[in-house]
Amino acid sequence: AQSVTQLGSHVSVSEGALVLLRCNYSSSVPPYLFWYVQYPNQGLQLLLKYTTGATLVKGINGFEAEFKKSETSFHLTKPSAHMSDAAEYFCAVTSGGYQKVTFGTGTKLQVIP
Amino acid sequence: EAQVTQNPRYLITVTGKKLTVTCSQNMNHEYMSWYRQDPGLGLRQIYYSMNVEVTDKGDVPEGYKVSRKEKRNFPLILESPSPNQTSLYFCASRGPPGRDTEAFFGQGTRLTVV
């Protein structure tokens, strides 16, 4: 079985401040991990993914995430928030079988001017 | 342009009136799935399909049907919609088998059942 926990359904940061969105996963096999972003009235768009190899993964729009196996975490960060980063972010995991994807419950990011 | 297209984007219907939400992808993907998104619950998988004529239940299949007669199309059917099916629905497709392939999502269909 696999699961994803996103801590904090709502996160507020000031423009220019560090963005940190937390994701912890549970998986019985080595996981592949994803972060998706959803802007208002749009579908989900891939931000970044971890498959194998380098544990620090860089994505679009200046976001990055680090896979930490010992902590079963895959937190999303961005050094400096922009107003355009306001959106909902979903962490997701796949493991085993034919690609069942389990999503977290999402974190809405608010950026305050 | 690679895309997943859903129609309609918005739909208001009455309880019990059958409806179909269409989904089409132009990436020749074998794997397609439907999700519903509800506040605080994230995305939950309704049905998925690994190829033509191969479909299976996801986590919340009750009240839904699907079909996969062609590789590109994967319609979601609500035979008798009820208010608890009011939700935001997403269709997604994925590439060849392999755990690192990400899902491509449609723009979503916001369904209201009154």
C-alpha cells in the first residue's frame, strides 16, 4: 500500500520569502515521487519528479524538491516566492504494479504582497 | 500539441439524468484514468484503463461507468447522477509502462448535480 501526507492544507508566505511545502510518503517499494501544480480553473501540471539517481530534483518555475529516504519525505521548496506561485500543489507517489498514482490532499499556497 | 481534452468544462444537471463526460488524448497513450477532486480529499481515482477494452475500478467507482472502445477516448458515464457526485473531474493519460512516467491531465469538468 502507498500513501501521501501533505502537512498544511493552506500555507501563506510573503512575496520574496522561502516557500516550503511538506510531503511525506509511505511505500512498500522504492517510490517514484511527483509534485503537481494546479492553477485556478486549470488541470494539474507537472512541476518535477523523482525517479532514481540524484535526490535533489529541479523543476519548472524555480522549484526543487529533495528525496530523503530516511525521512520518507519529498518536500517542495523555492527560495523566493512570486505572486504567480499562488496555486494548489499536490504531491503524488507511484510504486509497483502498473502505475497506480496516489495523490496527497493538496496544499494551497497564498503569496502575500 | 500533446493534450488531453475533456468536454464539457462545466455541467449542471438534475438528479437521475444520465450524462457523459468525454475525454480524448492525442499522445497514443495506453493508460488513461478518471479522478474526482473534492476539497480536503485531493484527487481520488474513479476508474482506469490500461488499454482498449481493458478497464478496472479505482478507489471510488460507485455510480460511474467507463468504456474504452478506442485508444484515444475514455468517456465517463453517470447513469443516474446524484448530488454527492457534484465534484471536479479530471481525465488523465500516461505513457508506456514504467513508474517514472507522469500523468497528463485534462482541464477538468466541474459537475453540479441538483
